Amino acid sequence: MSPWNYPFLLTMEPLVDAIAAGNTAILKPSAYSPYVSDVMCLIIKEVFDPAYVSVVTGGRAENNCLLNEHFDYIFFTGSQAVGKEVMRKAAEYLTPVTLELGGKSPCIVTESADLKLAARRIVFGKFLNCGQTCVAPDYIYVQDSIKDQLVKELIHETKRQFTDSPLNNNDYGKIVNEKHFNRISGLIDNGKVVLGGASDADSLRIEPTIMDNVTFDDAVMQEEIFGPLMPILTFHSVEDAVNTVNAHMHPLALYIFTKNKKEARYVTSRCNYGGGCINDTIIHLATSNMGFGGFGESGMGSYHGKAGFDTFSHYKSIVDKKCWLDLPMRYQPYTKANNSLIHMFLK
């Protein structure tokens, strides 16, 4: 069951893993990306016998119908809310699941970071696909001593990458539908906007928006943003940042920008999260040499490369016992003769 934000990739990649491991499969793409679903239907029908791989399109009714069936495995990518329902349904048959969910992935920036490079890579990761990426940096958590300087660099880099008029930029995308456009727009606090904030309801576009002086009590921090809003919060010490991150739900990704290797090890070893990067964003999921997945509230299980093959496989433990020797000592009655043999082997 795949989402709408990267509808082709997040359907076909786990399908490759499932086929490689020798399974049949049913694909259920998102109803929010119907044109991509139509293309996938054409491809699957042309390539596979429907008894091997099939596609089911539709919305909630079709989802519920599928989840009432007994599968050997369910692989779901999407929101935490729907993930809970998938797991609830799967529990009725004790069906194992992989849940690739999301969460508020922090991007920690310490005072030892290269701020120009950090800003460039943060802007790329945050506003890629208009922020509609499960591993996008959800919020920037910066050491208070360098906050003002980082904000300047983020503003400069956002303008450089998306121009001064991003709503007129043909290379800048849009929000998937009106529902999410309205939801994201409602998270903008105009009093805290230092860049962007404008939108166009007709084209479903929202400018890359940077919000400063945000707190954990603000509306934008109460849910995964999944849009082009970049809230900036501050911490005083790296220890404070780790404690605060761990006090919230476990995120799918965590990013830290620092030149201090001890700081990097401290954060990556003490925070609980799915995966992430040191001095970059997003790209940890671009390698097939590492498994990708969530932790705690951000999901369970992993895939990509060999990890995906393992996810869709069951490894049977089998002993092939030979017939030419059958030691009597393991069978009753346990006589003195048998005990003597046991003592001989133990010596």
C-alpha cells in the first residue's frame, strides 16, 4: 500500500523486493495520485499475469476491503494514522507488517557547523517536492549562539535555489490537493514568517516559507508538516537538544550538521530515530547498501537492497539428519551403559 508523494517509486521499489523473494503481490496505490496509478496499471497488466501481480485502485472502501483479507505480509507506506489502522487489521490474522511512516524529523545545527553548506543542503532537503517527503527535515533545531547567522544563510539559499518569485517558478511544484493546501496554510504564523508565506490557491502553490522564533507549542509543531514550511527553534547545549528530541515521538529521520565528530557521535548514538545523515539531508535513502525504515512511532521494518529481499522472505531453519548413525544415548531407558557413553563423550 503506497502513498501519493512519490507514487511510482514507493510502489515499484518494494514490488521489486517482493518479486525477487518469490512472492505474488497486490499493489494498492494512493487515490490522491490517480494518473500515476493509471500508468502503473498499464505497466503491470502488460508485464505480469494478474495471478502473479495485480493492481487495485480506489480509496478507503478498497483499502478496507483489502485489509479484511488474509495476506502473508503487508507493506504499508503512509501516515501514522492509517498505519495504526493497517496494523489493527493485520493483527486479526497475525499478519506481519512493515510500516514506513513519518514524523517530525529534526535537523540539528551546532555552532561548529559550516553554515553556508548546511543552509544549502537543508534548503534542498526541506523544499524538495515542496516538502512532501517523509524524510524531509521537519524543523530546524539550531544552537542559539548561531541562530541569527543560520537564518540569514537559509534566506539567502532559499532565494538562490527558488528565485525571489517561487510561485512563478516553473521548476517549483505544488501541493497535492486542496485538502493538504488548506491544512499547510493553516500552520503558517504570519507573525513569525521571515521569508515566504504567500500562496496561490488556484495553482495549489505555497512559497518556501521560513518561520523564526518558533516554539514546541506552536501549531506548526503539533503535526508532521509535509509541506514547504521551515520552522526554526533553538537549543542552548547539545545535551539539551538530545533530551528534547528524545522527549518527543521517535522520528523517521534525524540530521545533524557539525564539524565536531564527538558531537555527531553523541547525537547519533543517543537519539532514537529511523536513519539519517551527518552534514547532509535526505541522501541516506539513496543507497541500496543500507536498510531504510522507521523506529517506534515512525514505523517498523526496513527495505532497500538486501534488506528489502529479507523483508519479503521467510528463512526456514532445517536440519537434514543423516541415517547412518543413530546414537542410543538420547533414548530411554537411561541405563548405566548409556550413562557410561555420555561420560565418555563429556571427558
